[in-house]
Amino acid sequence: MKRALVVIDVQESFRARPEWDTIGNPKIFDPVNRLVRAARSNGDLVVWVLHAERGSGGVFDPENGFVRLMPELDRPAPGDLLIEKSSHNAFTTTNLQQKLTEAGVGELVVCGIRTEQCVETTARLAGDLGYQVVFVTDATTTEGVGGFSPEEITARTEAVLRDRFARIATVSELV
């Protein structure tokens, strides 16, 4: 079965927000790069997803210059997909499912920023769409929210996804 690595929202918009000070892993680009390199060496499709809120005037408005991959990330290569989304998941406002179908992809490895929001929501929807999903916990990060630490949010996300929507894995298990 063909596989794709989906890198979700590892973009400058998040570093431009004051909440970045509470992020669980500010060097998220390190484990993501390890996954990208492994995916490429395996011949897997790499999909880069950026969140944009056009016309909002905020850090997710492309006009303000933050809707771009973090510079520490490996650069997209020929054959990679670069997709812009405006919803929490990477499917609803994009042609991602069509592109994955055209490429014969049946398994998704997901990682990125906002463990419990955009990455989890993408994993859930991917599972509902019939993809086998691998959620790479240590290649996701989030900030503390609602009195919960990033570690507590991540543990909760693992618990609700495990064996329902995704297999939980670490970068080391996959590379």
C-alpha cells in the first residue's frame, strides 16, 4: 500500500503568536525533518499543508507573510504536494483526497502543529475516509490550553485516537 507523509501547519504563523511561548516542542522541525527524509528514502509522497485565513488580517493571513513553512524544515522537493487549507482538517477545503487517490495512497502518516486540533482532526477525518492512519506523537506539538499542559493535551489526543482512528507511533519507530 502506498503511503504519504502529511506535514500539517509547521509554519511561521504559529511562531508569530504569543502562545508560542507555551508550545511543547519549539523545535518541531527536527522530528518532522527526520520523517520527511525517511518518507523520501522510502519513495513515499510528502504533503505540506499550510493553514491560511485570507483577508483576516492576522498571522494566518498570507498578506502578512507568516503563512510559510518554517525555514528550518527541509524544502519541498519536486513531486511533493503543497496544499493550503482554511479549515481545521487538511481535507474539507482542499483537493487533498483527490490527490491522494490519484497517487494510489492508502496510508497516511500525520504530524505537525496543534496536536489536538489540526493534526487530530485530519487524522480522524482520514480514518473516516478509509485511510490507515499513523499519528506520530513526537512529531506534533501544541501549546498549553485551558489549564492543560501540552503534555496533558498530547496524552488525551493519543488516548482518543489510539485503535479508533489511528495507530500511535514515534519518529524512532518509523525511521
